[in-house]
Amino acid sequence: MDLYCTRPGCPRPVNAFADLDHQVTLKAVPQKYCTTCGMELILIGRYLPLRLLGQGGFGAAFLARDRYTPAMRQCVVKQFLPSGQLSPAQLVVAQQLFEREAEVLEQLGNTHPLIPDLFAFFELTASSPQAGKQDKFFYLVQEYIDGETMEEELVQKGTLSTDDVVAMLKEMLNVLTFVHENGSIHRDIKPSNIMRHRNGRFYLLDFGAVKQAAKGTATAKSTGIYSLGFAPPEQMSGGEVYPSSDLYALAITCLMLLTGKQPNDLFDSYSNTWKWRNDAPSVPDSLADVFDRMLLQTPSQRFQSAADVLVALKAASGTVRSQPSKRTPLPTPQPTPTPPTTLPQPVSPPQALQPTHKKATPQVAVQAAKPVRQRAAIAPFSTVELLGAAAFTGFEGGLLAIALLSLSGTVLIGAGFWVVLLAGLVFLQSRRIIERLDLLIVVGLTLPIILFLPPLHRAVALLGGSVLTTVIAIAVVTGLSAIAVTAFFRIIFNLLSNWL
């Protein structure tokens, strides 16, 4: 089984452990460590990260398994680690967004079937690659939704049928009714935050930007967190947001799916109106009227609740006809809308955090931090890597011994140089300066040089035999001896570790 290191900037995050392919070991092993940076891989001894799903300015999301469940349930582990360029105030806002998502998932997700459940929220302290320091990481674990976002479907199909869009719209209106009635406003509705499960149901994702509000009233002023192209005017200006603000963004999402065009291509800035009907001629006028009302510039003129839209859709249902889905791909598909922006200062936002299925989380606008290449002072080795390193050290040590004994005048001088070179090889491997393919390259360079040493030819001639055969035979014997000695001490170490 491969485990993925969650330390940001780890140069080799994929770790292969053959022993974890056995269920007994997988359930019982207390911990595994990254062979490159030494980071704990089994989070709080329970969650096994398998691969990276996405990352952005606030951290990363990983597909994982919960080994404390009978079927090793799949889940999504989201890690909070904002850019190092955040100011103290921005860092506070960023962490509040992360904690807010956990709170909302616990409150709403564990109650509504179409919002991901929260499984865990925890802090992990790990040894830092810098000696004497420790790093703190924050994680939330949520339900894994097996499907595709509407953004991904749009890229594949070009456009969606009217029936598909109406089905999605109705499902989302029911979810928003629940969200709004529980005193929350999502504030980041868009195709990448709506997912169609393989069973056909639609899920609403990404609750990091949720704003708490008193029922039936507006929220306090917006913090300026929104996604360009989908946010209504009141949200973009940093004003109050309403349930109708979510309806505005949901309508734009529908138009994007029906027309295959980005929001900025459907908005006429000259007249300050949405002009999309010519791009979706198959949409009945009664349904188009519903969308147009959801898109009015003034919040009070839109539908005031998701339930009101459902009533309007029911009245329009007689004229909504089934339309075939167009399969032509978009000429220039753009999977991700323009990232979230923060007012009032126009700075470059980081790439959105991609949790369970490449979805974007609204965030404070700040330049994303570049990954930092880090190394631990001592990186643990798996058993396979340890024995492989021993084989190389023994083989290469044999070659070096032959060369030094052939060139040096005395055994003592040759042995001294041999010990120094061998210690250097071990040190370089322990620091992972040379590993894997590097080991073969070193052997490939050393062997031809040794074969052309004149003293070696004279010595082998006295014994009788082939130079190549003799050299390789000696190196193989030393390599096997190194493996045997290493395996012996590894067994002793494991026995003592279990006993102590």
C-alpha cells in the first residue's frame, strides 16, 4: 500500500509499504513515517492518506481511508496550512474559515443527506525538519462523495440538457431551503461546488464561506469573500448578503450549464443585464422567466426564498420539455472560474483549495506560497529500502576494496581509505543525497574504472581467471554479506522494540 505524506513541500510524498498490503498488519501497525521527511503518515493513528486530491493557498485535500471501520471507509482529509505570506489578520480569517467549515459540516452535514458529513476535526503536532522545532497542522475529515462536479461534467459534455439542469436546480433549492432555515447562507454556489453522485443525487459542497444569519434577515456586512462571475452585486461590494444572494449564484450556475459559456460571456456590462436566452434557445420562456427573476440586480426584487423558486418551477413545469444533452466539447474549456477575490484591495488570490473533488474554497486573497523543499535530519527507511541500501553498500564496498588493495602499497593504508569511503557512502544514503537510480549510476561508473586497473589485471593473472568474473563475484559476496548482517540487526532491533 502507498501512503501519501501530508507535510507541505515534502519532495517525495509517496511512500510504499509492502507490509500494509496485509490486513492484519494494516489494522495493527501503530505508525508509519515518511521515508523522506519523517512525517507521521497515519493521522492520529487512524486515517491513511492515499493520494492528493488538490491543494491551494489554504492547504490541501487528500483521499484517505479510515482503518478503524470494518470496510476501511473512504473519506477526505482536508489540511489547513495557509500561505506564509498571510498577514496576522489574514491568518486569523483563514483559520476561521477552516474552523467554520468544520462547524457547519457538523451542524448541517450530519443532518442533511445531501451535505457531506463531518467525521473528525483535530490538531496534529509533528517534529519539524528543523532540529528542535515542531510543526502544528490542523485537519478535518469529511465524507467522500463518489462522483463528478457539475464543472467536470460541463467540460466533458459541452452543455447539459434542460432536464438535467432542472433536476439539479430542484435538488439544490431543497438543500438551500434547509441551509437558510437553519440560519446560514452558503455564499459560494458555483458548478465546482455541486457534485452529482454516481447514484444520481446532487450534493452541495464547500461550506468554508458560510455566513451565519438570523432567520429571515440579512447577515452582517460581507467580509468580501466571493467567486467572481457568480457573486451578486451586494456581495461583491462587501454589503449585506441574503438568501436571495445564493439564488442569484445558483441561477448563474444553471445558465453556465445550459449554454456552456462562462458568466462574463453572458453578462452585458453596457446595459447591466444578463443576456443569455439566445445561447439557450431550447429553454422554455416560463423557465427562462424564473432564471431572470433570480438574476435581478436588487435583492428585494428576486425570489426571497428557495421555496418560492420551487413554487415558480412547479408552475412552469408544464412547459419544460426534455432536451437532449449536447456532447460537443467547449472550444476553450475553463474548468475553474476566476478564483475568489477580496475587496477592497485587488491582490492576486491563491488557487482555491480543492477538497473532495477539485472544488474551490473561498479564501482571503493573497499570493499562494510556493512549496518549500524540506528534509528531515534523520529520515526513517522502510525494510525494503534498508536492505537495498545494504546491498548497494556491500557491492560498492567490495569494488572499492579491490581497487584500493590493488593501488595501495600496504593493506593498512588501503583499509583506512576503504573505511573512509564506505562511511561517506553510508552518510550520503542516510541523507538521501544518493538513492534509487543514483545507486545504479554509482556502481555503473565504478565497475568499468576498476576493470581497467593494471595492478588488478596482474593480480588476477597470477590467480588465473577472468578479471570481470572475479571482480563481480567478490562484489556480490560482499553485497550478500551486507544484506545478511543488516537483516540480522534489523530483526534484533524489532524484537527489542516490541519487548521494550
